[in-house]
Amino acid sequence: MNNFKFIIIIVASWILLNSCISRQEQDRDYPMFWTWLDYRTGMNFDSICAIMCETGLDGVLLNAPTPEDYREAITIAEKYGIEVYAWLWTMNLEHDRDLILEQHPEWFSVNRKGESLAVTKAYVDYYKFLCPALPEVREYIKKKIIEYCEIDGLNGIAIDYHRFVDVVLPTTLWPRYGIQQDREYPEWDYGYHPEMISIFNERYGYDPRELEDPSIDENWLQFRCDQITEVANEIADLVHSYGKVMAASPFPTPAMSRQMVRQDWGKWNLDIVFPMVYHNFYTGDVSFIEDCMIENRNQKNPNTTLFCGMTATNSSLMFECMDAAFNNGAEGVSIFTINNLRSPEVRSRFKVYTDSIRALGNNSKKFSSSIIKSEANSNPFEKDGIMDAIDFRMKALLSLENTFKSNEINIADWNEVRRIAHDAMQVNNTYDYLNNLIQQSERNEKYRSDLESVMYKLNEDITLINTNLREYQLIDEYGVTQKYSVYDDANERTFNVTFYFYGGILSGWNIELI
């Protein structure tokens, strides 16, 4: 009986201790304004920290090559009162990519076609994702995590690239790679490593490769998500055992990332999350940030503090983005990156903004919870910013065609010039499109004069071209895709406008001139 009482006391003490730790984590005050940043030996990090401090940033998600680099950086950051989290790539190798490729090619992820990333390319050369089901991969990652957890003064670990290859890229990136991803295609669908297939087959009794369409099999999707989740939570256990904060930089929402990269981060044991809500990659409209934050409030782990990651913009748009985040549940933001806030005026305004938000304390959201929207609006036709952007894109496409018809571009070069222009056109207004064309012309000397012709014609056409659209007609619907056709009476042309709804929200759109 005495032994039984002793056990009861031990268990009760353990529960009390863990509840205290949990309350401490929940009550912890995290820095409110962060930046992602690459650290390189020899850089003037002291100067960057000074700029961060002057701008109002008090946390940095730092990507440094070695633990020793972190030690040097932390010493400097501490002078400015800046917290440092190690921004670590996990499933996609970075600093030791070549070494592992040479020593362990069998560790790399495999797509539905049976191609391993050890020998094939998915979008870019640095995409070298590992297979999360392999015990040796998990041990390798955790060994690296321990090396960083042992760094004195490091406040936390923030994992990134903790996922599979993008089975679908954001629509704005499609022209860059010359692809159309209206559904899942085998060459970009990863997670088919023999070990993954073996474990799945043992558990469910069938091979997903034998299905007519593996992309619609819920078991196979969730299994891959769960493999990533298991590794994330093993990392979290390690990080917490060292008394450090566990953070992550995942895709915009758990539902979106689950479909796009097999990343179900709402099930991760995170203290703080910095979802990368880069609106310019998706719809280009600030409403995307609003929708994502609404979804994230409902889908995140209830013990996780919700921040919002966003691209840094050297204009007033920066403050619209932060408003959208704070007004919809974010408790802080992280920008990518401080280097993009080039204007002293914008940095000064940023500092005023951060001071005003901090002054609100626990009431950091500008609106009360009774005013915050409870549901995201997935209807693109009710989003003025989206419809204005579609109108701009239609005019830009018509102008591009006018350039070709004017014979100012050599027919032999037309396909490449059009590809470059379409890539530059993945923005929501004329100003940004022209800036992108200027940058492209500077990088592509061979096509510089042709791109200048595109710019000249755009400046000429933009005030002359008007559209008079009839009613949008839904002509196709499948998966997350809705395709509409609309006739323009003013120009006697038809446009196909396609919307994509990954995770149940408007996550991208595309236009074709027919």
C-alpha cells in the first residue's frame, strides 16, 4: 500500500510539473517582430543587428552554416537584445547536401515515376529531400538538431523545408518553369521511396503505385503527412529536453500544406509557428493573408502561438500586410527579409508601427475578437483586389499580343519573349509588371530590345485598352480547380480564368487569352 501511495505521489508530481511547464510556455512572451536571415562568415552582422533594432525587430530566424557561426552571431545579437532561433532545413539538405549525396544516395526521396532525387531534379538543383521513413535519416537529422541545441544563448530551433517536394507550386511560379499544374502529376509527386511503400503496404495491405490515381487516396496522403509529423515531433521532444523553444516555418495553412507538400503542421508540437503566408506567391492580394490567418486560428495546434510570415515590401504594402495579419489573429510577424526594407523612410515607419503594436500589449490585435472574421471568404468574385488584378492581367495579355502583331519582335524569339513576359506578369498591377520587365531585360541581354518593345507597347496600351466583360461561365471543375470562360465585348476575345482552392481557400489564379 505504501508503495502504491508513493507511485501516486510521483505521478501527481509529474503531472503538476508538466502542467507548470505547459503554462510557462503558454505564458511566455515571444519577440513580436522577426526576420529570416542568412548568416555568412565575415558579414557585418553587428551592422545588421543595429538596423534591426532601429527598425523595431527583436527576433531573428538565423540560417548559419555551423554551430560556431551561431555562437559568434549570438554574442552580437545579445548586445541589441535580439533573440536568435536557429533556422534549420531538415528534410531538404542545405549545408551538407553534397556530402550526403555522395555517401548515402539511398536516403533521397522518390517520385511516383520511380525517380530518386539523388539523380533527378525537381524544379531546382537544391531540392534534395530525404525520405522521412528511414530510421537512419531520422537519426541523422536529430544528431544535427542536438548540435545546435547545445549552443549556449540560442533561444530556439525553427525548422524549415520539413516536408516533401511541392507536388503543386504556387501559380505565380508556373511560367518560370514552363509548367501547368492544374492537378497532381507523377514527376512532382514524391514520397514513393521503397521504405515508404513497404511500411504503407504492411499497414494498409496495398501498394499505392497500383492505384489508378494515387492522388485521391486519403490513406496514402495522410500516411506521408504522418511520416513528416513523426519526425517533427521527435525533433520537438529533443528541443524541449534542452529547454529551448520549438518553432517552424511551414506553408501558409495546415490544409494547404497538407495538399501541396504533405505537411500537416497543425499536428506538430510547436511552441510558436511562422507560417510562410507569402501572398505574392499565391493570389498577389492581401486578402490571402486574411484568409490564411483565419484558417490558421482554427487549424493550428491549440498549444502553439500563431505568428505570420510575410515577404518584406519596401512600400506601404508592408503595413497593409501586417494589419491583415494582426487583425486576424497573429500575435507577431516575421518578414522575409530585413534586407528588403531598403528605404530609410519605410524602416522608420516600420519602427513606429512596431512600437504602436507593442504598446497595445496583450490587446495587440486592432479589432476585438467579436469583429475578427470567423470564416475565410473563398469567393474570388467578392474580392475587389483579385478582380482588379484579373482586369490588369487581361489588358497586359492583350498588349503583349499587340506587340507581337506589330512585328516589333522577331518571330523566332517570340516563344521565349512571351515566356519571360508571362513570368514578369505574375503580379497584380502595371507598376510591378513594368519593374519585373526591366529586371528581366537587364538579365537577358539577348532579348533586351524585344522586352523593351513589350514595355513600350504596354505603356502605350494600358490607358487605351478597355474591357467589357460578359458574365463568367463555369466550364470545368475538378479537384481544387474551377475554370471559367468570359467573353470580352470590347476586344472581341475570350479569356479562360482558372481559380485554385488548395486547403479550401483561394490560393491561386491564372488567365489564358483564347
